[in-house]
Amino acid sequence: MLSRVANCLYWMSRYVERAENIARIVDVNLQLLLDLRNLDEKRLEEHWLPIVQTTGDEELFFQLHKQARGKLVTEFLVFQMENPNSIITSICQARENARMVRDQITLEYWEELNRLYWFMRTSQGRQAWKESPTDFFQQIKGSSLLLMGLSRATSIRNEGWYFSEAGKFLERADKTSRILDVRYMTLPEKGVPGAITQAEALEWSAILRSCSGWDAYKSIHGAEVHPKLVVEFLLFNADFPRSVRFCVNELNVALRRISGVPEGKFCNDAEKLAGRLVAEMQFSTIDEVFDQGLHGYLDQLQFKLNAIGGALFNAYIFQPFTNLEEEIMVQQEEQQQQQSGESRTPILCASARHDVHAGPDDGAPLPIR
């Protein structure tokens, strides 16, 4: 498989997952306002600012806006094209990546993604947002889930499929960790938190709903909502599809299916880092997390996920050239292949069997190739 194709499939899947997660976060926090009391201007800013912070876009937000008001934050996260992580930008990027590899995805998948793109790009999306934000977010989430279902039901399990799976689960693990980080300021810096207020219980239940984990959580812990139980569930539950542990396990499986290397071995840094993180998630405890401090632990976790993404890029997408003449020769060969429809390029994905060093990945979108 061409590295360009692998890159597009990887980011197409990541952007679809990103759009859905942002929709969940904003929707749940809008609904949470209905249950909160004494919402003066300061309290509202304390409610919305952590949401911007958890997406990693705080600096950009304050370059565009002066205060973290609800209307400005929702506009920034949903419709603002200047925000590279907004819902509309994510859907546009997903559709552009899909367009670049149209022959690698099924007709049903393309039609649904194209429909979602035009829903957001035309007045239809704005009108739905004005009439009912909840219904608007249901459309975004429903379309995202439909895309995932179509992918599972219609796609061949080849290299392209596993690159898509790697992108999806890497993005989901990152977003679950960021959603957990929203309310860290209400917790002690280190140590297991004690009793919480009713308002805090509502906020922690909102975190579960942001991950669609409320019903699954209740099936294990009942109606008792406590930060320790919520964090343990979203980090370490091996059976919940949006827990970090579950996502890291699936990411590890996808990486090994791409290379063909069995469990317990690795041929590149992406597999090594993913396998190491799987072991850490399996043998860590929630008490160790709180002893370290939840915010510090999540920061380290996000750094490790970014390192896996960077190592994956270095192993399969980025191929350094030793000199300018070689680069020109490869570019000319690629152009000839595009004209002839052949696939003889030496830039391959699954055939990359060499060890590499992990590179930095700040979570920013990679350029479409």
C-alpha cells in the first residue's frame, strides 16, 4: 500500500472520531447547564473554559475571543474554521482525505461522509443548530456511528482497514483522557478524593455521558458516582469500548496486523511503545494514578499516545531521502505511476520492517499527501 493512501485512511478515521467526540463534549455540557444553579458570569466561565483547555486549543481561542462565554465556546468548537479541531474542520478534513483515496473506501461510506460534509457546509447545519442544538449533535453522532458501522460491515480487512482502526482508537484514547481531564481542578493535587457534593456528582456523571459510558458504568457500580470509580472505569475497564485500556489494546492489535509481527515482539517503535503502554494499563491501579496526581498522569498518558502516533508516522508514512537527486527520482517515479495506473513505488507501508526512532507528534493534523 502506498504511504500516501495509508496516511489518508489513518487521518480520515481520526477526523471522524474527533468530530464525534467534540459533539459529545459540547452536547453534554450544554445539557449540564440545566441542572446547575447560581450560574453567574464567573461560574459560567469556570464551566466552559476547561472544555477549551481539554481540547488543547486554549491559546488559539483567546487569540480569537476575549472571554470563555458559552456562545463563543460552542461556536469555536462547532463551526469555527480557524479552529483545526472544530467539528466542521474535522468533517471537512475527513472528507478531503476520503476523496484522495476514493477507490479505497466503499460507496456507502463515501456517500454518508459526503452527506455529512454538505450538512455542515450548507445552511442546513446552521438551521438545525439554531432550532435544536441537541438534535444537531444527534445528527453528528448518528452519522459518525453510521460511518463506523458501514466501515465494519463493508470494508475488507486489509492494510487500509488496520490503518483506519489505528487512527480511530488512537484518537479515541486521546479524547477519553482529555474528557477525564476536564474536572481535575476539583480534585486534590494528589491522593484519592473524599466525599463530593451533588453538583460535583452531576459534573462527573456528565463526563461519563460524554463518553457514552453512563449506562455501562451503572451496570457495574449502580447509581453511585464518585471520581475514583469514574476514573477507574474510563481508564482501566477492559470491556468498555471507549476506555483508554480498551482503545490501547485495539491500537496494539491494529499495528501488529499491519506488520505481521506477533505479540511479544516488535519491528518498529510504534509497536514497541504501544505494547509497553498495553502492559502499563494492564498492571496499573487506580490508587497509583491518584498517588501520582490525576492531571499529571493524564498528561503523561497523552504524551505516550502522541509518541505512538509519531512513531507510526515515521515507520510507515515518512520516508527520509538521503539526497536531493534521490528525492527527485522518487517523485518522478510516483508521477509516472499515477499516469500509468501502476503501483511500483518503493514507498510502501506494510513492507517497512526496519526499526525506527519515535518522533514527536503534537497531535496536529498531518498534511494530506
